Amino acid sequence: MTAVAADRFPTQLIIGGEQMDAASGERFSVVNPATEDELAPVAKAGVADVDRAVKSARETFESAKWRNMSARQRGALCYRLGELVHQHRDELARLETQNNGKPIFESLIDAKLTSETFKYYGGWADKIHGETIPVDGPFLNFTLREPIGVIGAIVPWNFPMSLATWKLAPALACGNTIVLKPAELTPYTAIRLAELALEAGFPPGAFNCIPGPGSVAGSALVKHPGVDKIAFTGSTEVGRQIMMDAAGTLKKIQLELGGKSPNVVFADADLDAAARGALNGIFYGKGEVCAAGSRLLVEEPVREELMGKILERAKKMVAGDPLNPKTRLGSVVSRKQMDRVLGYIEKGKSEGAMLRHGGERTPVNDKGYFVSPTIFDSVERGMTIAQEEIFGPVLAVMSFEGGVEGASDLANSTIYGLAAGIWTKDIKKALRAAKAIQAGTVWINTYNMYDAASPFGGFKQSGFGRDLGVHALDGYMQVKSVWVDLS
Ligand code: NAP
Ligand code: MG
């Protein structure tokens, strides 16, 4: 696919329906990680811009236009935005690929999920209602489900448009207004979504977008007294900081954090399917996927056989130009992230894991932060690469004995609990393992499946609250109990 020209990149803040520069006039540079070229510089939101954006979101939240808009009409706006995303999917996907380094084939999938998520929540808007409750005494008691207010959404760089939408769509459908802070590394599709929302007919100020550094714009948003809730996706470390910073104003928070998800292969599994699933689990999105199946737990008797199949497939995975529709492995998002991933690979070697494949930087046309698909064998549960989230194309293969119990004991041996995969032909075994493994999502004989209707979120230190599905709606509404004396 052809690249989006530099002068077609959206680069301004969107506040109160207006495109604008930062109050300071400053801009920050953004890089295409696959080519190392600089892209269009973007307005850099600072504390004053956060304040402007929050005030605008508050004004709109309290405006008659937004308050009196019928739920059905809000739903129609969300649906229309979903349609606009679909119409602009090629442009959005190219922006995402040029900015993040992921293959265009993946960005088109992101655009599809983004469009579907807006449409899904558009459908919910007029189906959200309270209940009547049979209380004691001569009273009518009923509940109202009301929006929370101004939502601050802070998202990472790995799935910029779809993860932003996982917050935006349910929040807007429920009648909140939003200030979105995308990651500094990947601002473009977020700005474009804010522009498309205006085109769809959302009132100015319903959806504001303020790209800028997390330590400044993100932090100011979390501490701002005018923000009612922070919906965050990102690292466990920053999640912890947000929890502390939100304490000052007792803000509601929802955190979707990191993972070290186990992909568990029992000896009776279809090993070809499991090998495919293992590779998809860790190399999709260059491993920069919060739910990446970064630990492959294999039942001892089939360890070598499965490893053979995995290595055979991994050898065919070659990084390429992310804009080429045939490319299946793109560039890591930044030089810093590449160095971090290569650092973990060195750590794996020095701690005694056996490097079976990859482990290097592999530029394409002498450029880019590409890292080859990396596979470590003989990984022990105490090793750094078995415990810490690498967020790159690095698979740690470990073996287990002791059936479901042995598997779940090893699977549960990290601080995380985001997702898990289970491979077996025995349905009872699969369901026993699904119950025993602590994770917010379990995939049986598949991996990395998502749908706007299915909830996603973490157990343990992978966070709390749920994105997607009916469950996400609870995060963007509050319940009011109303009593009426009938005596
Ligand atoms: P990150 O460093 O935690 O950043 C996430 C967002 O938080 C970015 O927009 C960042 O801004 C902002 N931020 C940084 N410091 C902040 C602060 N003090 N206050 C407020 N905001 C702040 O994560 P990342 O490096 O972008 O992404 C990788 C991580 O995200 C991984 O650990 C991964 O597991 C996790 N993740 C989780 C999920 C999930 O659904 N559970 C999904 C995707 C990713 P800047 O980047 O502009 O500084
Ligand atoms: Mg970061």
C-alpha cells in the first residue's frame, strides 16, 4: 500500500471541536520505526492544554445539547462514527502502520475492530436502563443509571486506535464526555478519530484529544479535579502511579495493565494447531500485545516434537516492509523498545535459558527497529524472562508435568493474570484448566481472539475493570437509587 504523505498527517490538538496548537506552541517529533524517518511533528499538550480540554469536556457534559440528547440519538452518533471509521479504514490503517511499525494486514484488522466497537456500543445506548426494586414498606424504589461525567482516557502505543475506542465507545454511548491522551509515540489515529467524531455529528467538546507526554499531560489529567474517572491501558508500573495520583481527588479508575500470559499445550493436543497458535500468540503484533502468549508451557512428553514444529514455522517468519500486505512481522515500535527487548534477550542468555532461534536486530533495507522472532527453551520459572513482561517477539518455552494441576501451578506463577491459552483435545481437561488458571480471558484451542461483545481485562496485577462487552458499560455509569413515598 502507498504511504500517507507527510502533509496529510493530523497534527493538532482537538479541544472543544477546534483544531489547535498547544498553548506553549511546542511540538514533538514522531518517528516511523520501520524506516527511522521523522513523521509530521505534533502539537505537544501541556498542563494548560489539559485544563482547556477538561473544561471543554465539562461544559459539553453539562450542556443542554448533550444532556437532552436522547439515548437513541447518542447511539446513532456512535454508529455513524463506526461507519466513518469503516469508510476511512485504509487511511487509518496506513497511519497506524507508518506510526507503529505493525504490518498493514494487522492495522486493517484493528480498523475493523475499531469500527465494530463503535457500532456495538451505538447499539447499546438506548438499551441501558435501571430497575424497580421490591423494597419493604409503602415505597416505590427504582434506579437510574447515569453517566459519570468527564472521562480521562490514557492509552498505549501498541493498538492506538482500537484501545482508545475500547474506552471512547462505551463512555460516549453512556453519555459521558472524554479527554483522550494517546501515547506520545503514536498520536495520529487518535487525532483522526476525534476529527471523524466531529464529522459524525458529536457536539464539540464531547471528545477532546490531547497528545503529549505521559509524565506531563497524562499526569495532569489524572490529577485534574475536573476529571471524574481515568480509564487507563498501559504498563503495570504506570498503573500503580495512576492509582496513587488519583487518590488526591478520589477519582474512579479502571486499569488494564500488563501480562505474562501462558499458552498451555497438553500432550494430547493437535500439535500442528498448537504450534500455529503458539506463534500467533507471541509474534502477532511483534509481541507488543498485552495478552501475548509469552510463556509456552508444554507437557513434557511432547516438548521436543512441538519445539520442532515451532522452529520450522519460526524460520519462515521474516520481517518485511510493514506497508506490504504480505508482511506478517513488522518493526518494534521504537529504538528504546528495541533496546529493551534486546536487553531481555541478553538477560535470558545470561540466566541460562537456551536460545533456539532469533535474538537479533534484523533491519529491512538497512533500516528499522526490527527484531527477529526469538525462541528460548529450557526456561525456568524463576528466570527474568519467565516473570517480566518483555513486550516484544520473545517466547519463553517451559515444560510441565502433573496434568492440569502442574500446568495451572506453573501458569499462575507470575504477578499477572490477563489471558491464557489451552491446547488439548480433551474438553473436560480444557475446562478444568480454564477454571484453574487465573486470567481474565481464556482461549481454548485458539489464541488472540477479540470481539466488541466479549469482555476483556485482568485478574491479579493485570488490573481491574473490563473493556468491551456489556461489562464495560458498568465502568461508565453510576447507579442512583430513587425512593418515592406511596403512603
Ligand atoms: P505506559 O508507559 O504505561 O504508557 C501508557 C500510557 O500512559 C501512555 O499514554 C503514556 O504516555 C501514559 N503515561 C506514562 N506515564 C504516565 C503518568 N505518570 N501519568 C499518566 N499517564 C502516563 O505503557 P506503554 O509503554 O505505552 O505500553 C506498554 C504497556 O501497556 C505494556 O506493559 C502492556 O502490557 C500494557 N498494555 C496493556 C493492555 C491491556 O489491555 N491490559 C493493552 C495494551 C498494552 P507516553 O507514552 O506519551 O509517555
Ligand atoms: Mg511508556
